[in-house]
Amino acid sequence: MVGGHAGRGGLRERKKQRTREALSLAAIRLAVERGWAAVTVEDIAAAADVSVRTFRNYFSGKAEAVAARHLDRMRRIADELRVRPGDEPLWEALVSSVEAQFAPDEDLDAVPAPDPAQVDGVRVMLTEPALQGELARAHALAQDELAAAIAERTGTDPARDLYPALVAAAAGSAVAVAIEHCLRAEAPTPLGPVLRDALEQLRAGLPVP
């Protein structure tokens, strides 16, 4: 499995994961700052202080490098769900797992709104067709892994039961919709409250407003 599970393995695996994260963050930062077409693999490798050969060991191109940020974070949500207390209700555990990845060191509601220029850069970056395809692939991989974690927690079979895939799809969509909502907002909008609201609406069964 590409990238493995964050938090697992020994020192070597953790070092590899840090390199992967550094490359992905560098790819995103440069694409936002310079524009997609102005960024090369060589630029990304240099920004992460590694060789182009090392970049190629992790990613096939810059689109995969950018999408890795989303894939790895969703995988960490699955990992976090696996270690939540067994007697914790599923949706409570799932919400806590999401919060742990989007605001690991502070309350989700305290995460500030992004810089408007950065939001504009991300909007433009996300219109790139190659990146859209890679993000769709990453989303599918992440959803499968989250479904597997949900199946383990609920004692269901993802090959037979709809439930784990449905919950994973709902949770993944809530995250995606919350991010998209914030990116499209006219004024800079903090992700935390929007993401919490999306998850709480799911947990309540999406009642009609």
C-alpha cells in the first residue's frame, strides 16, 4: 500500500513518512504560490531538500505529490479510529478521529481562517485536470481504508455489508464538502466550525433544516 500507515513501523518508516509529507507540502506550497504550470518536479525536490531520484521513489509526478496530503490524512483518520476506545459510539469515535487530524494540537474551532491569497491559489490549483484525477483516485483509496477500519470496529464485512462503505463515503464526503464550502466562501472562513457542523449533521441523520 503506497505510503503505508502513519504512526506505524520503526524509525526508518517514520523517516520515509516525513520525507513523503515534506514533498507533498512543498508541492502544494509551490503550486499555490507560483501556479501549476510554473512548478517542476525539480523545484519540489529542491524545496524538500532531496534529490529528484528521491522524489521519484515516492511519487510519479506533482499531481500525486499534492494529492498525497489528502490521502495520508484520511488514512490517519482510519488509523485513529482503530485505536479509539472500543466502547465509544462509532460516530463519536469517528468525529474525534477527524478532529485529531485537522487540529491535532488545538481545538478544531480555534483553527483560524486561511489567508485569502492562499485560498485563491488553492482554488486555481484544484482546477488542474491532472490533479482532479489524482485527487479522485486518492479519495477512493482513502474511502476503502476508512471502510475497512469501520468494518473492524462494527464487526461487519465490507465485502458483504453496505454499512462500512456507506459510513466511510458519508464521512469522506462531509470532509470534502466542508473544505469546498470554505474555499468557495466569499470571505475567509475557518474550516473547523464548518467541518464540525457537517459531521454533526451526519451524526444526527441529516435532519431537514
